[in-house]
Amino acid sequence: MLTLSVLDQSPVRQGVTPRDALMETIELAKHCEALGYRRYWLAEHHATPALAGSAPEIMIARVAAETKHIRVGSGGVMLSHYSSLKVAEQFRMLETLYPGRIDLGIGRAPGSDQLTAVALQHGPGALGIEHFPNQIADLIGYLEHTIPSDHPFSRIHLMPDGETLPEIWILGSSDQSAIFSAYFGRAFSFAHFITDEGGPEIMATYKAQFRPSAQLAQPRASIGVFVICAESEERAHYLGASRDLARLRSRQGILQPFPPPKEALAYPYTEVERRVIEHHRRRQVVGTAETVKPQLEALAAGYGVDEVVVLTITHDYQARKRSYALLAEAFGLTPPPG
């Protein structure tokens, strides 16, 4: 049976504030927990008016405090910007506060424009992206107390210590991310909503090259998919118009909050822009529960995974909540006890 989880980018809708977007994230997490979703991941994006979630480690603490059962994690922390030790400390703290519920998803994309990426990494000793595999190794070593004795930081003991560990996932949309996941024996989540180019083949590479680790004996994988579910096909595609325009503007360097569908539908698209929109639409699943469910099942089967991490953005917040509810009902998700 397919497991469903959630990725929340804390989208800022036109007409609301970034604070409103973060409050909606908290409310949506409680809503999705009650529906029976498995995980709730918070994304990291910087310097864009359309997405408010710049610090997933802070939002994880708040969301975990507001929920009881659902796993909460990062989708993901852009490790290349930060010290592996600091990230390990943050998630060791989160795991201590909410044992058995924390996921540490890490990625290497900038999650920002290049100028902001430079500012995030600015300072003495900043590492280039070529050091990313070493950062992963150090992060795991700090968390699991497996730093080699000849490592310059081998005497550091991570605190607060505890009996449980956050579940580590490597997120990505390339074969490189898959290879890193396989090499370190970690779970892998492929961002289908970013690209579908070679996705199933990349997932197959991960499984073929997977090396068992102390924390994971067999490959574990998921895919992230953009989904809008509504009572009718017409309504679902109407809601999806907002993301069509927002994504187009983003490609053009126009960073604005998500527009309402009426504005998106009235936009004077050129023929080239319409082709761009159609190209991106092939990666998303939009429709009624009856049409969305088999499409997600087919996608999961094509990738050979049993978990889909659902990303839904609509200008109408209630429609966003409703989309997750319709999807949960279609897949027969079971609400947590109590």
C-alpha cells in the first residue's frame, strides 16, 4: 500500500503576509496529521517573496510541538551552506525533544539565487560544493559518534546525546544525489516535482549501488510530486493556474507571491510561454481523487517506491487543505490513535 507524506514550502499567497504563510504551515501540519499522513517535511528557500520557509530547523521545532504522532523533518536542509557540526547539533537537539519523530533531509541545491548562496556561505573556511560528500560524512559521523580517530575533529562529542537518532534522507533530482545516498547507506527522495528527466533510472541506480549501513539495511526511497486534488477536474485545473504563472515568473526572474487563479488565467501568455507551462505540467498530477490516485500509483510503480511526498500549493488555502483531505480519503489513510 502506498504511503503518503507532505512537503510544505510555506508558500506566500498574494494578499497575505509571510507570517500568515508560516501560520498556515502549522495549521496544515495538524490537519495532515489528523488525516494520517506519515511525514511532514519543511523546505528551505531563501530571498524569495513566494516562499517563507527559510529556516526548516525552526519550523520543525514548532510543528513537532503542535503535533503528536506525525514524523517532522527537513525537505531539506541545504547542507552546503552550513557547518556539518551545527546541523548535527540542531537535529540532535530536535531528536532529543521529539524522540523517534525527526527526519533530517539534506540537499545540495542552493535553494536561492547565487548572490544569496554566497552570502549564506560567506565567512572564513567556507567550503565549495565539491566538499559536499565530506560534509555528509562528517554529519553522519557527528550524529552516530563514528568520526574516524584521525579526523581533526574526532574529539568533539555531540550534545545533547540520546538513545535515538534522526532519520537521515538525502534529497535530490540527479544521479549524483542518488549515488551519495547509496554510498552512505541512506534513504533517498527524488524530487519529481523539480524534474522527471531520467527519474526511474536514477532511482534504479540508487538501489543498485546501495551499501547497507548501521542505520539502514535495505534501500528506502520516495518521490516528491506536485498534486492538486479537487471535487472536479475543472476546479482542480483552475486552482493549478496559480502555480503555472508563479513558476513561469520565477523562471523569468520575477519573484512574487502566488497569484490568484483569475489573474493567472487572464495573463497574456505568449506561445513560447504556453509551451513552457505545458512542459512543466507533465510533472504534476492534477484532477479529482478518482483520476489522481491511479496516476500517483503508476508514478510510484514506475519509480519502484512505496512512498509519495505530496507538495500542494493553491492560492485558496482552504482548497489546499481540501486537496490533502480528498487524497487521504482516496488512499484510505488511517488517522493516528488518540
